[in-house]
Amino acid sequence: MSYFRTAIANTTGYIPGEQPKPDTPITKLNTNENPYPPSPQAIAALAAISGEHLRRYPDPYAREFCQAVSAALDVPADWIIVGNGSDDVLNLLVRSCAEGDERPVVYPMPTYVLYRTLASVQPAKIIEVPYPDTFQLPIDGLIAAKGAITFIASPNSPSGHEVPLDDLRILAERSAGVIVVDEAYVDFGSRSALPLVQEFDNVMVLRTLSKGYSLAGLRLGFGVGQPNLIQELFKVKDSYNIDAVAIAVGTAAMRDQAHKNACAEKVKRSRTQLTTDLTNLGFTVPPSSANFLLATVPPSAAGAEGLYLALKERNILVRYFKQPGLDDKLRITVGTDEQNQKLIDTLKTLL
């Protein structure tokens, strides 16, 4: 006898990247954290948290944080829903929009595999439309799938490519369901789909403070959409899904755009150098608009999995995906210049 729904018993849960303890002597280039510290203003806000902040329930709508987002991104505050990480907002969207065979979850592959997990748990039909080798958005296939909700990550993980706004606009125009543009890595790219939120009432853009703002440990993200979407999602979210600490620290970080932008520029410069260094070692490294690279290992390596394990033995973590189309590649987070150089020096030895 099982105590769980069939959908749960048949679902393979999402497997996050390895997370060693913070004080472990590891060069951690596997889960796309920002290598630079958060804003000093965010650290100061954390230090200022009082017992009274913790004694009382937080604002259930995180309105102070929404005001900070509104000022930073020039969007109305009441067009914002805040989540315990953007993954929380993804969960809200699937729970609200998808159901069974008639209301499927659709996305191009390869992409963020949590979409699959959330749909399986719902449960809802899953339609995965393959990306071509060029990673051009397969618009016709996505539209033909008739998703109740369609997820597009841009920049995409693990490929790092950005989706052109014109392609997203065509998808929104021709789709009856909700189009969700997951912009977790947007701070390292060159464009955002936020203008489409103004144009279409079926488009939502997701953001997180985990990457550009160096707050992966805080768990704070948000979605931007027109009120017809936001108000329905409010019905589904937990009463107090964002804690008082996250609201205070996240608000301070959002107000310090200069710090975030400066750190993102450092990551971009390091990304360029790391791409050159890996290419010189024989890796094939396509352009990336994220804070990671998807590198095909050279023929001289003993396979991507073997190289991943050899690096791990030397206290360097990168990400290996054992699945078709990715099993000859490593996803490598862009670290500090010192971390990147350690990786390159170790790869020179291994190769």
C-alpha cells in the first residue's frame, strides 16, 4: 500500500547540484551562484533585523519589496507577485494553470528540468519540444502543443542562449495559454522580455535574486504580469510565503542596482576569458548570455563524465548531465578569475 498519490510515486524528484558546506575547501562551479558578495546594503539590512521582525508575521504581499522592484524595473507594483525563490512562482503557475491531458505544460528541451518535475507532481501532461542544434526557438512546435502554460527560459539553462524578443512576441500572439519567460540569468544577458508584459495579458516574466544579486541562500524571486494573472495566483500562494528577513534583505539589494550591475559586468568579463581559455584547451564553447558555459569536452578527454569525476577528486565541482544531447558536455559556472584559473590549470594537467 502506498500512502502517496500515483503521480508522486511515479515522479523522479528534481536533483539539485551538489552543495558542500560553505567552509569546505571546494572550488564550486556547479550551481551558477554569483562568485561575488551581495550588496553591502543587503548585509546591513540583515544585521538590522530585530526580534520584533521575527515575532510578527511578515507582510503577506511583500509590498515594500514590490515597491523596490517597481522603482528598479519601471513596472507597476501591483503587477508583481513575490515567491520563495522564482521556483515558488513556477510552482504557483503550474498549480494554477495546468491539469491532466487537457491543460498541458509545454517547453523546449533541453532546459530547466524543474518544469518537468512540477508538471509531473500536478499531474499534468508534459510536452517537450526539442530545440534544434541552432537553439532557435521551435515556435511552430510549441504553438501546436497548445500548452495551458509554456515555459521559456531566456537565457536558457544549460545552453546559455537568449531567445529573441520577436520570437517570444510571435509565441505570445499565437498562443491561447500563459507564456512564462524565466529570466533567472537575465542580469548577465543583453535583453529582457519585460516589454512583452505590457503588450500581452498572457505573458509573465520571472526573476530571481539568486544569481545577479548574489542571494541564492536567501530564496527570493518574483513574477511580473498583468493584474489578471497576479490576482489569480494570489489565490494559490501560501499566506506568508516570504519571511521578514527575505523582505528586508531583498528590498535593500533591489535598491542597490549599481552593486548588482558592477558584479554582473565582472562576471561577463570573466566569461569571455574563460571561453577563450577553454577553447584553447580543445573544448567547444558556444556563446553564453548567462553566468555559465556549456562546454563540449575535447576528444582528448576520457569523456565528460570522467572529466567531471576527475575534477571532483581535485575539489573542483562542475555540472554533468547524464542525458542524451548533454552527456558529452560540462556546464561550468563562471567564477572569480582566480577560481577560473584554477579550473584551467587543473584541466591542463588532466588533458
